[in-house]
Amino acid sequence: RKSIVAKGRKALMSLAGHDVEVLCATDEAGAALAAEPLYRIYLTTRLPNPRLSAGLQTQVAVVDFTVTAVGLEEQLLAEAVAHECVELEQRRVEVRRQLGDVQARLG
């Protein structure tokens, strides 16, 4: 938030060395309130575990979309079973739901 500077009716943020206008809340006169940005920034990386400073980690949410071989195998197997044997896939879904219910009660 400290990188946002209000200049009249505009709010500017330095991003990759360039000043970029950002959408912020405004006061009664229409001036930008730099402390209240109305946006979200989504950044992606190919790094499996990006290193972020402690201050930055408190301001962002890191989501890991890594696909494991086991997870991919399970997804592909489920698609094959659903196509070949619908009843078996329905039973698998029901068993997983029941397992989730039991784990929730134990947790």
C-alpha cells in the first residue's frame, strides 16, 4: 500500500519501473484515496516454492497449483472408470464422500 501515491484524481503505483494508474476509492471531491485500492493483482510463477519476504507473505495468498503424478493418475483413472463403468464411479464418489464425513467427525 505504501507504493500507491495519490496525485489529484489519480492514484499511481510503481510496477516494474513504470507508474501505473490504479483504481482507488475517492473522497467527496473525487480525489483518489491511495490507502483504499479497489483492485487485486494476480501474479503467476513457475517456481514450486517462491521466496517471499515476511512482510509480503502477510499481504498475499500463495496458491500451489502443482500437479503430482499420483493426482494426475487418479484423475485419469476416474475419467476412464466413469466412461467404462458408471456404477463403479458412482460408488467410488459415494465412498469418498463417506470417508470425508468420517474424517470431519474425527477432526
